Amino acid sequence: MSQQQTKNCITLRGSAQIICEYLKYATNSVLFQRGLYPPESFKAEQQYGITLLMSEDPQIKSFLTNILGKSEEWILNKQVSKLSLIILNVANKEVLECWDFNVQYEDGDVAMSKEKNEPVTGKELKKIQQEIRDVMLQVAATISYLPLLDCRCSFDILIHAKPDCDVPEKWSEAEPISITNAQNVQLKSFSTGLHKMETVVSYKLAD
């Protein structure tokens, strides 16, 4: 039994990495599905048993690496409640769409955590990845009901963190997001046993 437990043990750091890996793939998938960048600037990659499209743009890759690297540390210290991917109309800066990735903190396997002297979860990685795959398939399917973005758009990522976070110098405080005439769709959630991730997309209904 102890061998089985060791094999399935995911630490707090491992769980935060799983969450940030999901955020990386989900963000890229949204950028591709919503047509923010040319399809030829994305490359197919196998992950979670499905094909996902990842941006090859060095600026986007660097931006996501910085944001998610910092987010991982903050999630590790329970300092983040959610990350929001916002899509804006370049011309007037109006927010057309907001993807909220809500992070909830769970206790993991209490008995195993006591034994290991750190928070751990015994949930199988395969099971977590199956749950993430189901969410990713839903992200890809949103294209069928989200309104067409018929203007030039850009994106940004906002991190909803506690006030005592060590914020990098070049980062600035963002204004609260509001979408006029918004419609919300809740996607499936997944859990590592230490973190639960809920994904909600809000979008502006066509006038």
C-alpha cells in the first residue's frame, strides 16, 4: 500500500504546476479559437490525450512564461483567487470577453500529508489529466456559441492576488472588468485534490 501511495503522491508544488500548465494550454486555446492571431502562427501539440494549438509567437510565449511563473509561486502560497484572460477591442479598449480561471484551495489527503509533513494529494495524475481534457474540449467547443469577434482584438491577463503579494516592478494595478450586456457560461471544473480550478467565460451579447 505504501508503494502505491508514494507513486500517486502529488505535492503542493506539483499541484500548482499542473494548474499553471492548464492555464498555459487554455490561454493558447482561447487565443487560437477566438482568432486573435493567424492560425499559421500556432503549432499543434499533443497534451492530455488530445491535440492542442500553441502560439509560436516569441512575445506571447515570453508574456505567458512570466505571468504563469509568478502565478505558480503565488498559487503555492494561496495568494491568488483567480486569473482573468480578457479580450479587448483594440480601437476603443472595450472588453468583449473575459475568461475567469477561479482557483480554490483544498486540503489534499490529510492522513498522507501528516505522514509526509507537507500537503499532498493521492489523486492519480491520469484522473486529473482526464478531467483537464474534458475542460479543454469544452474550451474548443465554445467557438460554436460565442459571438464572432469582428474587430481587431488584443488580450491581457489579470491576476487577482492578495494585497501583500510581491508584485514585479513593471506590473500595474488593473481596473475592475465589466462587460456590457454580459452572458456567462460555466465550464466543467477539475481538481488535483489540493487545488480546484473553475473556468467561466463571460461575453458581450451582440447588439
